[in-house]
Amino acid sequence: MAEPAKPPPAVNSLEQEAKDRLAAARAWKAQWELDFRECYFFASPHRQRFMNSTSQQTMSRIQDAAELNTDEAFILCGDFVTEIVNAFMPEAKPWCERGPGMDLPVEVWNKVKDDIRKGDQAIFSAMKASNLYPEVAKAFYPDLSIGTVGLWIERPHPKSPIVNSAVPLRELDVNLGPYGEIDDRFVTRYTRNVHVRELVGEDIWNKIGGDLKKEIKEKPKAHTQVVWGFWRRWENKGDECWQHVVMVGKAASNLVHEVEIKGEGCCPLWVGRFNPTPDSPFGLGPLIQGLPSLRQIDEMEMALQEHFDLSLRPPITYPSDSFTNVEQGLETGFAYPIQPGQEGAVKKIYDVPPAQEGVYAYQDKLKKLRKLFYVDMPEQTGDTPPTLGQWLDEMARAQRRIGTPGLPFWRDLSQIFIRYKYLLEKSGGIMPVEVNGSAVATLARNPAQAAAEQQELAEAARTAQILAAMFPEEWKINIDGRDTIKKWLDKARVTLITQRPLEEVKKAVDQMAQLVKGKPGGAGDEGGGMGP
């Protein structure tokens, strides 16, 4: 009697959910893959252009890279990354700060804001000490120009520094959440077996099944697929909660690790989008938008090169019973024997007309592309150099243009700041700010927006000048100079100027009063002044 067939192993519901979410994210990328591959052709032709995460990258040379005729995308993408980094996250100064959260009373914020400012300084010190900025430069080119970029921010060991790793667009799969932001996010990497243990960590390595672990150990040169997945658990309303899964190998049941992580900034996989759209998880960057112009420039360069080739080596005719076979053309510096009377038999079919500059000119297209990439610096349009005011106006106009699509991107960038805050709080580098045992809600703010607040300072200065001139005595009596100075420094975000404690100020005032009393003619002089 035959044994009954064994039922198929039960599929873990969480594993099935992870695979469904990953499949949906890959379906989104499949719609954009041709555009991504063309962007890489123009801006980074030697990189892998198999953009779907289901295929393993190859080490073979990409042959069609030699077909590229223009290098304009190399220059534009490099300038764009430089412009974005300097505008939104300059290394030399703080580009993010914490401000009072929603419904936070002013008196509570005033109690903790000094501690928060110190914590912000520690966060940026940690950023400079880590490899954040070198890795950002690697991750942003050219993916940020395409519109979507990924970065892994993690502390592998409690005593190790924070490590940042660029996630190429090929490995990244994302999907939108209920509020239009990036929710589901996956990284799929085909890593050499010799690196699997270090890559996944000891905790996850110990959870891998025996057969798969044995295969990984016995074939160190082979590759194994590792998938990290994250998505929000929206049912948890009290705190930011993410579901984290790790899947290793391609077996039917390969979920080896799952855990819920909580806290603002707990997700190590950061995804940023430049110029996002509400109906797609991918940003619409300037490189995708500029593809039509780049195609035309590439065609013009190829046509111009062909024209030069015709001018240097025009088509020729020769008698079929002549001296030799020259069907492949004549080579420079070679001597060819001919029969008597055939001296003029080899000749050009026609004279190639000279190249006309207007036919191959594409400066207008380059100008539009530079404007599209926000790297169109102010130009001198006439014979007279622009004045300083005109130059500054042009610069301000360029900054306003990049600010519109850049605002959503900066909101994504602030999550890098929040991630560092989370890691430092977890390691004890900074302490969470609490009042009465409860954490104080804070929001990341862009200090670049302080330019708008400078107008408020200018209006306050102008008002002070007018009122102090009109009502000098009333002005001195009614205005609290100490509190005004403090608010002015806070609004201007000046941290190098320090106010003395109130007790020292009182001592200094008393000393000045005693000096005034001791002077001849002062209030303490009983003689009322110099006598005869």
C-alpha cells in the first residue's frame, strides 16, 4: 500500500506577505526599467544596467558603452550632485535641526531647547566622523539625477562607528504607502558566499537552515541571494513601527529572520526621491526628463563625426582591372603601384561639402539641459558685466527654482538626521530629551528656510531704528534689551555669541554704578561738581 503523499509545508503568512510586497515593488520598477537603463547608458555606461533585482549581475564588459557619442550627461549629473549636496546637506555647517513638535507648549520647549541644540551638534559631529558624505557622493551619482536613491545606515556592532553603504538602484525595490510616501522597501543582493555571514550578522546567520548553511560554506565562490525587507505597521498608532524581514536563498521557505522595530529613525534603509510624483514610487529626476535632448545631442555628435570621416576619407572610384584591390579604402602613408595610363583613375566620386556650424549646433539644447539640472549659473548676456545686485538676483532665482522640487527631497534627507539621532540615543551618545518622564516631540526643520526668517529680523531692525529715533526715552524704558537680544540670537541661529548669566550682569551693573558714584560730578559727589 502506497504511503499517502505528504502535504506541502505550510507557508509562513509573514513570509508570504513579504514576497507579495516584494513582487508588487518589482512590478513597479519593471515599468521604469527601460528609462533607468537608458539613463545609465548616457550617464554611467560601464555600470550594470540589468535594473531588475531578480537577475544576478555579471562581470562581463558592457559592449554598447562604446556606442555613446556624447559625455554631456557625465558633466551634468556630476554638477547636479554637487549642487544638491551643497544646497541641502553641506558638510561644513548644520543642515537640519530639531524644532518643537505639534502641540508642544512654548514653556516646555524653552526648558529643553538648549539640551536639544547640544544634541544636534553631537549628531553632526557623528556624521562627519562617519563615512556619510563620501558614501552620499557614491550613492547620488547618477541615481539622484534619475530621481530615486538608496542608502543603508547602520552600526554593525555596538562599539563600531556608524557605517553608510550606497544601495544601487538595481538592488532597490520600493512601493508607496497609504499617505503617498515610500513604505515598502527591499534590498536584494547577490553576494559571494564568503561574505554572507558578515553581511547578515551572527544572529541571522545562526537562524539559517543547515542545508543552506552547508551549501554556503562548501561553495565560497558561488553567490547567494539575500533580501532585506521593511514596511510600516500602521496598526501601531502609539509609535513608529516597522516590520523587518530577512530572506536568504531561493528556496520555497527562506524567511530566516523577522522582527518588529520601533522608534523614529529605526529603519536603516533610507530612500530619497527628487521631484516625486503622487502616482509612482520613483522620482522624476532631471536625467529622465532630459532624455529626449540627450538622444538628439548624441545623434548630432554621431552625424558630425560621420561628416568629418567623409571629409577625410571620401568615397573613391578605381578601374576594376587596375593595380590592386582597394575596396576597403586607402591607408595613409602607403604606396600603391599602378599601370601606365592609370594615374588619374583613382579619384573621389564627389566633393564633400564643408560642415555647416548651424546644422550640428546644439548649444541651445545644452542650455536647456543645464537649466533642467539646476546648474545654469548666472551668465553674462551682454557686453557689460552684470552688477553685483544683478548677479545675486540671478543666484536667488536659481535657488528658488531648485527649492520647489527639492522640498520633498529635503524632507527625505531629514530622515538621515533622524536615523543618526536614533543610533546615538541607542548607544548612549546623546540622551533622549524628556520632561516629566515623557519624550518631547520634535520635528526636523531645514535651517535653509531661515532665509525667509531673515526678513522678520530686517523688519524688526527697521522698526527699532524708527521707534528709537521717534521716542528715545520711552523706547529705553519699555524695551527689555536682554530678552530681545536672546530672541534675536535664537531667530538668527547664532551660537557663537554667549550671554552672561543674570547674576554676573547684576554684579557688573553694581560695579558700574559704584564707579559712576565715585567720579567727580557724579551722583555721589556731595560738592555737586568742581568748586572754585
